[in-house]
Amino acid sequence: MSLHLYDTATREVSEFKSLEPGKVSIYVCGATVQAAPHIGHVRSGVNFDILRRWLLKQGYAVTFIRNVTDIDDKILHKAVHEEMPWWALAMKYERIFSQAYAALNVMPPTYEPRATGHITQMVDLMQTLIENGAAYAPGNGDVYLEVRKLKRYLTLSRQHLDDLQPAADADETYKKDVRDFALWKAAKPGDPSWPTPWGAGRPGWHLECSAMAHAYLGEKFDIHGGGLDLVFPHHENEIAQSEAAGFGFAQRWLHNAWVTQSGQKMSKSLGNTLQVHEILKIVRGIELRWYLGGAHYRSMLEYSPEALQEAATNFRRIENFLNRATEVLGAKPTPTLSDAFTAAMNDDLAVPAALATMSENLRIGNQALTDNDTAAISANANEIRGGLEVLGCDPFDAAFAKSDGSDLSAILDGTIKLALAERAAARERKDFAAADAIRDGLYALGITIEDTAQGPRWSIN
């Protein structure tokens, strides 16, 4: 089966066909850089990175845009709280986001435009919308999109215009309709601003993505992605602005679901955030990525410390098999993909089904190690590594050693081998009580020791 993907606009899974053969263009809404990222933020990065890696594996050339919102009400408020210039605060948290993406082996985007670097394109877009009658400038410095003139507004979220609450993004006094939304916000005393023909101010949140998507991907592109919470109002308003300007815009919409905690969306307002840098003190980046990428991208992921640790333990079992296979074969596995794994990924990136195929590989591979069946060891290790490569969780990828700051896997392996050497020395001097104590101590820590003809091996319980 060829690649099939869900489309939020049609609510259907359908065959993916790119606008240009062999090439795919993707725009994903990135971070509003006003605080350190929690795992809910980076789930989107992981999910769309898996999509990108799968498209690359299928032979596509992928242009991947992920923007940075570096001017926003929240950024201005936080800058006052942290007593630093707004631009310095935005840069501070942009770097922290970049560090989090790197720690989880999320590939850098092809281009990563900042909102403040594209004011000219935003002004041009507003000029087009005013000239064709879709937008208006009431004279106070604001610019609004007139939603009742739009033919296809709310087609993504399937709401009704008269059911909407007023758009709370500017002074309603100047609006023709309370549901009109701001393309441009008039300057306030002390706030940053940029000059326009309609007065100094700064961009509305929705305007920036329409302008930047057009600047980097043209009037039409293949896929627009982001979190489920962006469907309305952000993505609806992007569509409204872009189509009113005459752009074809995104041909398909993909949205990842949330990370939840006690059934609620993870957010700062709920006080239930789990910042990435804190989680990375508990598990490695590769293990956190395995956890976040293991659920289907459209399924909610309920966070619990127990679920995270279970995922980390499961990954270590896979990692241990690959290390043992490498030792037996004398070389790292060569990544290949099974038909079953490929079919799962082509079915709307069905990662859970793909993981099931890898679990079977692991079962057969471990039995092959016991039987010393090198052909089966190689075949299954190759397919496991191929799958991990697509999921961005290849333990042989140097990116993880760099992002974790130290190769924790190598440290663990070295520490256990040191204990095994002590155990071997105890057995050599016939101190079997000491040897058994070392074995039992490791088992209590979750490490099983197996004595084989090739020497002792260890694995996660």
C-alpha cells in the first residue's frame, strides 16, 4: 500500500500524493518562545519528525518549515516578569527549545523563520487583503479580517460563525463584527512596534504563519501540521487569510493529539507541566523520544511516571539485543525494513502497529541469540535497527551521545562489565559466595546475568 494519511479537513484517511512528484513541502507551527518546553510541546516535534523521516525513507525530497513566534502578548508579559528585554527573553527560550529538540534527535527544519524577520511579507499580505476587500483598517492602527465576507470560513473545525464567541484579540469598538480577528495590532506605549501604512504596531498571531508559509513554500504546499489545539482559531484563521489573498495554501492538514495528565491537556495554566530538561534527568533523550513517539500521533498520550519508566525499560531491552547482536556478528546491524513495518507506517503512520512488528523481531532475535543462529540474529537486528532509524531512536546514532551530554548507555554497559569482571575474578579464586552476591545484586537492580559459551551477558529484567 502507498502512503495514506489522515486529513483533518476531510476527516478521512486517503492516499497521499504530493503536488510535485518526488518532493514534499511541509509547514509546521513551532513554538511561541515564552517559556521552557514541556513534553507536550515537544511531542509535536517528535510526531512530525517521524513523518519527515518516513517521507525521506520513501525517497522524497522534503522541505520542512517550522516557525518561531518571537513576538506575542505572552512574551511581552513574561519579559516584564523576568526583567529583561522581550527580544532577549525570546532568544533565551528559543535556544532552550532548540536544545530540547536536539536532545530528542528531532532534525533541524530546512528553514526556521522568526515572525519578527518577516514583517515586510506580513505588510504585503495585509495590503493584498485590504485591496481585495477582505480586510479593513478602521483608522486606529489595527487591521482586521472581515470574516462574513469569507466563503469557506470554519471548514476545518466545522463550526458555525454565529456560534462563535467574539475574537478577544483587540478592542471590539473598531470591528465591523465582533468575530472579525486582528491581522495587525496598533502599538501600545512601551511595546515593540513596526511601521505600516495603517499605523505602527505588531502582527497578530495568525498573520505571521500565512505570510511565512507563502514566503518559503509558495501559494500551495503539501502538508500543514501542528497540535490539535491549533485547529481553531489559529489554523482556521490561517486558511481564511490565505484563501482570501488568493492562495491555494495547504492541501492536507495533520494534527497531533495532546499529552494529557489526569485526563487534562498539559499546560502551564493547570500547573501540571513537565519540562523536558527535568524529564531528561530521569530518562535519556532516546528513551523520552521512544515514549512520546510510541503512541499514534492522533491519539492522546496520558502521562504517568510509571508509563515513562515502562517505555524506557522496553527500549533498553531492544538496545541490549542490538548490542549483543553487534558483539556476536562483529558489526553493527544494517538497517532494513520489513514489509509489515512498511505497511504499518503507510497506514497513517501507525507507529503502534509498527512497534508490534519490532517486538516480534525482538522475540525471534533473542531466541536466535540463545540458539547461536547468526542468520536469524542478523535478519532481525537489521529490521529492528531499520525501524528505529525511521522512529529517530537508533541507539547507534551519534546525536544521542551528544544531546545527553554523556553516553549513559556506554556508562551503564561499562559499569556492569566492571561488576562482571569482579564476579569473574571471584569465581577464579573459587569465592562463589562473592560471585553469587554480585549476580544477585545486579538482579536486584534490574539486570539479569546469563553465562554463555561466549562469556557472561547482561540484559534488563
